[in-house]
Amino acid sequence: MGLCSPALRRLSCRTVNQQFFALVHAVMRVEECSFSGLSERGGRIESMFDLAGMAAVDPRADQAALIRQIDELERVKSAAAAGQARAAAALDAMRRADEAAAGVPRAKQGRGVSGEVALARRDSPSRGDRHLGFAKALVYEMPHTMAALECGALSEWRATLIVRESA
């Protein structure tokens, strides 16, 4: 049976194997992750909130510098996605705790959180449900995938695929 179990029928064995080996490779890279290298190489992290500066491209840059910039920005995107996931899961937990303390029935606790997450992410309410579910799965059930996302070893899309296929 191996990696191609009946639970993964909608995917081909090749796709499952590719995702599995991508995850193994990413987990192995987690130990190598360091954001100090980013700030030493490109100086982008210390001006993280200067969005225009992050989006700027030096027209005199050589090809290697442009590739490094793409790599650095991809790592920042991954770290930001991990931060959004942690914040969304924390918001949900905090809201549920507050509502439980206020006597709200358990079935009604947390209503509206996914809509707020969607609004904050400038996305539709239905996508907010997916973002919140993804965040809770990463934070509470998949710490290694979260660590790989935090350090830039995985993109948000790959982390989403891993969470979705493990559900």
C-alpha cells in the first residue's frame, strides 16, 4: 500500500509521493532556517513594515541578486502566513473563552470569528472558514508543518495541501 492508500484516491500515487517527499525535504530544512541570514543578506527584515521598500526592485541588480530577493520575499510571505495562522487561532481561542465566561452556549461560541479573519485578510467569508480551519489545524495538530512554514521551508500553498490531505 505505502503512500497510496485508498483514503487518497483522488490523487495519483505520483502526486502523493511528490507531496510526501516535499514535506520530508521541508522538515529537514527547518533546522537550517534562520531569519538572521535574511537581514544580513538583503536588509529586508528590519524594514518589514515598509511595504513599498519590500516591493522595490533595484533596476541595477544582477540576476543572482534578483533571485535572492525573490527567495527572501518568499520566506517573508511564509513567515507572515504562519503569523496569520497563529493570530487567527489565538483570536478564535480568546473569543471562545470570553463567550464561555459570559455563558454563551458552546454551540454558539466562536460564531463570526471566521468572518472577521476573512475581513482582516481581505477575503470572502467562505474563505475565512478555510483560513481559520487551516490555522487551527496548523497550530494545534501539525507543529512540524507550522515550523516549516514559519521559517520559509514551506510555502503557504504547500502547507495548505499538507493540512488538507491529512484531514
